[in-house]
Amino acid sequence: AKSGRLKAGDLEGGAVSVSNIGMAGIDSVAPIISPPQSAILGVGATREVFRPDEAGAPKLHREIVLTLACDHRIFDGMGAARFLAAIARGLEAPH
């Protein structure tokens, strides 16, 4: 893209897939990127777990495992981490 040599076919189709294995009750998934896509987000099932609150007392939380696999020719690690963090923030506070 930086060299200006992209063709129309290079821009077709999706860039990121979502593998929602969580709807089958699976806690986590190690997704595999399907070319020509650049990344895939694996979504696990929601689960209820106890985590300590600020005072150290157990508090029930709903959690979900998200796994992002990226083509490192397109994403660097920090860019992928920022993308995954943005997804997490959106899920934690959708409004």
C-alpha cells in the first residue's frame, strides 16, 4: 500500500474475521487466519468467576476470553494489542 502498487483485487473481501466458538460453550479458541485476511478474533464463551475486589473480597465477574491472531507482515505487536484493547473497552462499556 505504501508503494502505491495495490490492485483492486487486493482490496476485496474482509480484513478481519471473527470465530465465535463461545456460542458452542467453548471457553477459548486459537483461531487461524484465512488469507487474504489480516487477522482473526477468537471469541470464547462467557463464564462467571470470582475475582478479588479492591478490598480483596471475592466478587463475581462475567468474563470472556478474546484471542487475536494477526499477520505480522501487516500488524506489529503493539498495533494488534491496541486493536484488541479497543475491542475489550467497547465490550466493557458499549454505550
